[in-house]
Amino acid sequence: MKMASTGRKSSGQSHSSIKREEMQSTTKALMVQGTTSDAGKSVLAAGLCRVLARKNIKVAPFKSQNMALNSAVTKDGGEIGRAQAVQAQASMIEPTVHMNPVLLKPNTDIGAQVIVQGKALADMDAVGYHNYKKVVLGPIMESFNILQQEYQTVIIEGAGSPAEINLRENDVANMGFAEEADVPVIIVADIDRGGVFAHLYGTLALLSDSEQARVKGFVINRFRGDIKLLESGLDWLEQKTGKPVLGVLPYLHGLMLEAEDAIDVQQVDADGDQLRVSVPVLTRVSNHTDFDPLRMHPQVNLQFIGKGQQIPPSDLIIIPGTKSVRSDLDYLKEQGWDQQIARHLRLGGKVMGICGGYQMLGESIADLDGIEGEPGTSRGLGYLPIETVLAPNKQLKQVRGSLTMPGQDSVPVRGYEIHAGVTNGIDHEAPIHLADGFDGKLGIDNQVFGTYLHGIFEHKAACDAILKWAGLAATCTPDFDLIREQGIDRVADMLEAHMDFDKLWPEWSEQLGRKGS
């Protein structure tokens, strides 16, 4: 596949003494690194996985180290970053813990919970984890080798930028991993931010000779405009670096794919009557991808409420999950949101809590062992007759069952649980019945609803039931799974049209013939 927009040829050769022919074959693995965070690594990796999967090439995603509060639960009860779960979907396979062997979930500004191969290991501060990287490289390489044995190729996503000099020592996320695993690399930069040539040239210049040698080329992401105006810059970059530009990817307006960590606020155009939904953003908000189906709902006006902002008039307020439930409960009160929620309820509005937000709606939250911070007990908002005690063993599971909202018939519900709390006060009258028990609670004359289930809005029947309870008389909820599939396919189609796969994967040139050819 030639880069559809230019058909240009690369100029120059690698400046490194290591010959490209000595590199491990790309078909064994390919690593996507970026010049900055949010350059497009996650989306590019997902698109490459889908391109290969629909050509019947067995592919799996991999990210050695991920720092994010958005996580997913695998079938065997492990925890990985949501980006790798989406990339597994793009690969048309089930996610496993080996696709993201290290997940860091920040719980303070200088510390995080360290999850290794799906299980929480310990809380570490930044310096402690930096020293621990030498140890964690073992499980990382074990997981990578397992995937390499099972799949024809592995698409690896880097983290942040490989040119962060202060993080080079003991690096396991970018070039440190690439060197250890002996895999080739492509570097992507976001031209929409400006300075794309400086980003690419500077990033390459800050790498060692051996690291530069394993860079196969560059990808320029989110381009708007006439490619002819860019060509002189592309020529300059190739001449200066000896690396080809493998693709100039257009800006995909309205692309709906789950964000790795940053909150995505774009919404579909709403039509007709709208349900007003507000979500206060906590300091350690987790799994905010729970709200993606609502962002994509044409009848929902979803607003994220930030620090110092008032909660506007709403039909439904949803308190999200959090990695630090007691400290974020204090933060919620500091913002005055507790008083605004109380007024909202007095006016007849509805309130929902998910996971940590569910715990906040209860009578108390006890963390006697200091699981998430200083030991102690916090008084909850008091809207649900439940009490929560944080425990060392985190609950990690995918669940199915039925949901019964007031005045409605039961509907199927699916989701996943990620929480350290054990909540007392749940019985057979709970609104959610699962195969192994009950979940959730209703209170304050059915104005308040809480649940541990992340992903509860992703399936039409359950989403409809909750939105009707919140006041939406007639729902037209879109198929979220279909929207996500269409988003992945849209990225793959774009890559097939604008990436030079002949240069990237010469071994598969015939199998990856241009789409439609």
C-alpha cells in the first residue's frame, strides 16, 4: 500500500551503525510510540490491529506499562487498561492480563497502585516504582513472550514519549522495552497541535544510536488541509532523518472511541427532548468511559462539572467512580456539590452513584487499614441505607443479571465490578439480581440509585430503564457496541487508505493489498 495522498518515495538511509536488516522481522511485533501523550498511539494501535485481523492475521495488542484510571476486567478476573480491551476488540479476540502486564492507577499526586498481570501488588510512590522497574521487567517480558507464542504479530503501544530524558533509566514503557524485546518502532505525532516536525525530529535526535536504528518511520496524525502544502516539510524530514513518513492521517471528525485517560467531552448532535445529566468530576475519577454511551445518546445532554463549577439544573446527577473514595468525598463536599445535590433532590431530581459514587451515597465508608489513604471512617451523604468497609482484596469480575427499576419490568444487565469495598445492607430487594448475589440500592422515595456495575449504560435495555427512571419518557438509545465497532472500522479504513504498508510490512504486502483491490 502506498501512502494514498502523495505516492512519495523515501530519501536517505539510517544514520545508525546498526543495519535495518539486522532488526527482528516486523511481522513478529511492531511498537507504536508517540512524541507526546495523546498523539494518537492508542487509536493507531487499535486501527492496525483491526487492519490485520480482518485480513485473517492473528494479532494481539500489548502495552507493557499503562498509567490510567480507566480499566477493564478480563474474563479470568484480571484488571487491564481499557485501551487494551478496545484494542483486543479491534483484534477480534478476548482481552487477557498479558496484554497490559503493568497498570498504574494513581491515588495521589506522587503515588499509585501497582497492578501486575491483572492483580494489585502494592501502593508505591514515584521514586519507589522507578526503582522497582528492574523487577517488574520480568513479568512484562513473560507476558510479551506468551503473546508472541500465540499470535502471528503483536501491536505494542508505548506510553507518553520516548524522549523524556528523566525517565530513560530503567524504562519499561518505550525504548527500554523496545531494546529488551528487540522490536521495531514507528513514531506518531499530532500535527493538529502544531510543531510536528520539531516533535518528530527532536524525538529522534534524543534517542541513542541503537534506538534510532529500530525506528522504521514516522506517522503524522490528525492532518487537515491540502497534502501538497505539507510535502516540502515531509521531504525535509526524510532527508534530515533518513526515515520514511509512512502515513499522513486525516483528522477524523466525530470519531467515537474510548479515551485512555483524558475525559472526552465531545457529544453527538442531540435531537428532540433532552435529558439533562450532570457528572461532577472527582480528583481521582475512574472509568469515566462509563459515560461514553450517554455522550453518544441523541436524547441526553451530558455535562462534566469541574472544580469551582456549580451543578446546573439537571434531571439526573451521576457521581462517578473514584480511586480514592474518602478523599474524593471530602473534595465533593469542599466544592459544595453535596449541598447542590441535596437541593436537586428537594426539587424532585434523580441521583445515581457508580462504584465509589455508590459508596458515597451510603451512611459511612470505613478504611480501617488505610487501603486508599489515611486510616479512618467518613460519613457518607446518607441517601442510601448502606455501609461500606474497604478491604485489601479487590473485587474484579464481569457480571450478568437483571435490572428492575421502579414501575418497570426486569431487563437484562451486564457490566463489570472493580472495587475494594464490601457494602452491607444489600438484600433480595436490590434492583440488580446477579447469578451470584445482589447489587445496588434504591432510596429516598426511589429518587436515588446506586450500583457497583461499570459499563451499565453500554447495553440498550439497561440504559433505557435507567433513563426512563430519570425522566426520559420515550427512549431511542443507540447500539453502543455497533458504534464502537464502526469507530474501529473507520480508523482501519483510514489507515488502509493513507498508510504505506508496503514499507511497513513488506512481508505481508500481497496479503494486505490495497482495500478494494
